[in-house]
Amino acid sequence: MPELPDVEVFKRYLNATGLHQKIDQVELRDKKVLGKASAGNISNTLKGRQFESTRRHGKHLFVELSDDGWLVLHFGMTGFLQYFKGEEEDPRYHMLVISFDNGYHLAYCSRRKLGTIDLTDNPDTFIDQERLGPDALELNFDRFEQLLKGRRGSIKSLLMNQQAMAGLGNIYSDEILFQAGIHPKTAVDTLTDELRQQLFDKMREVLDTAIDCKADPENLPPGYLLPRRHEGEPCPHCDRPIEQIKVSGRTAYYCPGKQPQG
DNA sequence: AGTACCACCTGACGGC
DNA sequence: TGCCGTCAGGTGGTAC
């Protein structure tokens, strides 16, 4: 699930629940989700401290600790956060459980364990080390155009390339290309000025809208692809059946009427 | 540079 | 009902 809008929702959730409380206990239940930091390292760093603030960059969530240091969360395909009191209802997917002195717990949950938990002294350093591009919502049009320059691959691959820009994954790149009326396989270097502008505008619009909708596709306004993102479903604009193709290894859905092949 | 394929994990779904 | 193949919204490595 977690692309930029989802992670932004997690960030707000954490801001509303887990800040400014002393961390009493830290339990790492599966080391498979660890990045470079060790379990002991995570535990020692968090215990006795508080979460002070959060920052999101692309699909990464950084959580600032009192006295230097940040916890880094990446959610993979199935990660999410859960704040709860007392007993855990379904602890099967709780990979990391942080217990506060108010009796509440914050759990990092993941079914497929494809996410990563790590530590960093400085988010900017971490972003550099991971070679992440600028956050998709912090781009201005000039910077966006710079990113497109000299690229020859498909536009969908570029949108999903975290080194180019950070935050977009398979489903929101589909939605953005649908709204912009651009076929996912369109070569980047064949996009007209008009389409580049359209793409940039729709990227912002889709991301802002998705965040407003709590990143739940069912809440999206009429005219969005995501609730109908299945082969053969009618296009919400023209009723033509949605088609499915592979674009750099990922399944892409698009409307052949609204997004003609270039 | 770009793409294709595999791997990491687990669960859901469709076909038989 | 049960087994099996396939696929899933992410990422990294390798090979071409």
C-alpha cells in the first residue's frame, strides 16, 4: 500500500498519537525488517527518549528523537502503524512495538516484512546515501522538467524511479498518467511541453487529493481510476474497458481511449 | 541509461 | 474442501 499519500497519512497519525511521551519499552519481534541498525542499537537509542517531530520524504518517514537521532521507517508493500492501549488484538504482524509511559503502544506492522526500520543522525544524510530524488510534492515545475531531460525510458518507469523523484509507486503513477491522459509506455523524450505541464499539474492534484482522502481509494472523487483499477472495468470517463500491460516489470492499468499510445 | 528477471516474504484468489 | 500456481501498491542485485 504505502506510497507518498499513505506515508503522509501515517505521519499525521503518528503526530496525533505518538509524540511527546516517554518511551519505556522497545520490542523488536523480527529482525528481517532491520536496515543497518542492530536490534540493540534501536532499543538503546529509543528507550527513555521521546518522539519530538516527524518528517516525510517520498515513502520514508523520519521520526525525531529527543537528544539527536532519528528513527527511519519504510513500509514496503504491506506496512502500517497502529497505536493502541493495553492488549494487542492481532499481534501477528507487529514487527516493532514501542511502549510509552501512558500505557499506549505504537506498533510498526508488516505482513510481508519487506519494509525497513533504521536509524540516522540526519535525514538529509540518509536521503543522500539512499540516493533518493526530491520528494514528489516538493518539486516545482522547473525542477520537474530538469528531471525529465535526457531520459529515454517510459514515463511510468521514471515516475516510479525513487532516484529520480521520491514517493510515487505503481498505483499512483497509474492514476497520475490516467488523469493526465498519457499512455504509461510513452517515451519521456517524446512528451510535448503541454503534456509535461499537464503531467506535473496532475501529479500534484492527484497526490493532494489522495492525502485529503486519507489515501483510501474508495474515498477518491468520481472520475478517478483507482477504484476501477482492474482489467475490463469501465473507464470512469468514457466507459471503454480498462486494459492491463506490463511496464518495466510492473502491471500498469490504463484507458486506451483517454490515454492513447504515443 | 533502461529493461528484464530473480529474490526477499506472506497472504489472497482463481482454477481444478 | 484442498492443493497449486500466480499475483500483490516496494526495492535491490545482476545480466544484457
